[in-house]
Amino acid sequence: MKSILVANWKMNPQTMREAKGLFDATRKAAESAKDVSIMVAPPAIFLRELSQAYKGKRISFAAQNAHFQKEGAYTGEVSMSQVKDAKAAAVIIGHAERRAMGETNEETRAKINAAMAQKLQPIFCVGEHERSGAGEHFLFVKEQLRAGLQDIVPANLGKIVIAYEPVWAIGATEAMTPRQMHEMTIFIRKSLVGSHGDKAMKIKILYGGSIDETNAREMVLEGEVQGLLVGRASTNPAKVSALIKSLA
Ligand code: PEP
């Protein structure tokens, strides 16, 4: 089965010229990686130019965030329809860095619904801030899933990608272990089957947090995930090439 790689560039790079260079490195590596499905999530201001120039099939585009309202007086925001019009196929929702800026569970729910209405694939990020050893992180993640997905009918669940990203492993020195991820993959699937029925077995689960070319393959195979959401390593041309090759 194909693995998914979501390249979350965050607020990088600083010029369109550099963005084109980074995209080019990603595109070249993607050409020889048939079994990796790559989604590039550039800053919104670079999205249209990159997507319009790309004529291949291996890479699709995602926005890093979009507003849940259709239009109107929301200075600095972009709407789901604008993202769709810029040729994105997906949108990241509930990323830890957006939640840290105040995004609530209720807003993730509204954004998921707004994305679905525009036929954009939600890449729904969940993950706890810390682990105490007593297992509360499972309940924390379960609540994020419940809140965000409560309006989704079982038949639509397969259109959503869940990106589990423990906040403590994002931008860190080490990723979570594949064994810990395996346990979380089972937990997420079980929770969703409990809330949405057997259709939830189809949902795709990604891991995110301090992944690069050295640990990506092991995480996919042993963590039982369908792919990865990657920040830092996706913004370095040499590292993103090595990462894609390691998954191919
Ligand atoms: C992220 O921000 O979603 C992320 C996974 O970042 P990094 O790969 O840099 O830890």
C-alpha cells in the first residue's frame, strides 16, 4: 500500500524563489517514489503558483489552515473555497501550532465540516501535550477526536486523514517510538469504531513529530501508520529527498 507524506512547510521558506527550489527537490524525489503519495502544504501565499506550475500526478497540495466561515470580515484569514480555488486537495486542521494560538476543539469541528463541504480532505491533527504515565493522554486524544468528528457520518469517515502528533514530539530531538505509535494507532482505530462503527477501520492514520530519513520507514512499518506528517525535514531539499527515498 502507498504511504502518505504530508510536507508541512509551516512559515518557510522566505521567498517564492526558494519555495520553487524546495518544491523542485521534492518533485524530483517523488518521481522515483511510486509508492509514496506526497502532499505539499506550503504557506498559503505560495500555494497557487506552485500548484499551477506542477503538471505531474505524484504530488498534491494542502493548505496549512483555513477558516470555517465561508467569507466575510476575517482579516488575515483564507477560506476553504479560496484554498480549493488555489488547487489544494486537502487542508490541515487542528495542528498543534494553531491550537497553541487558540484554536479550540469546537473550531476544529467547524473547520472539518467546512472542508468537507468544499470537498477538501481534512488532515485532522490530534495529540496530547504530555504523558504522565497514568494514561490520561488516551482520554485527551479521544476527546479531540470526538469533538472534531462529531458531525461526520460513517460513510464520510474514510475521506478524513487523522494525523496523530504528540505535542512533546513536534520540533523535538526525538520522535515517539514506533511501539508507542502502534499502541496509539490501535487506540485511535478502536475509539473511532466505537463512535462511528466499522467504517472507521478504513480511516488513514499518520504520525507526526521529529521524523526524518533516519526513522521514517521504521515508524511506518512498526507504528502501523499509513504515513507521516513532517515539518522540519520537509523544508530542507536534501533531507526531503532522502526522506522520500527512505519510504519508497
Ligand atoms: C509538525 O509540525 O507537524 C511536525 C511534525 O514538525 P517536525 O517534523 O519538525 O517535528
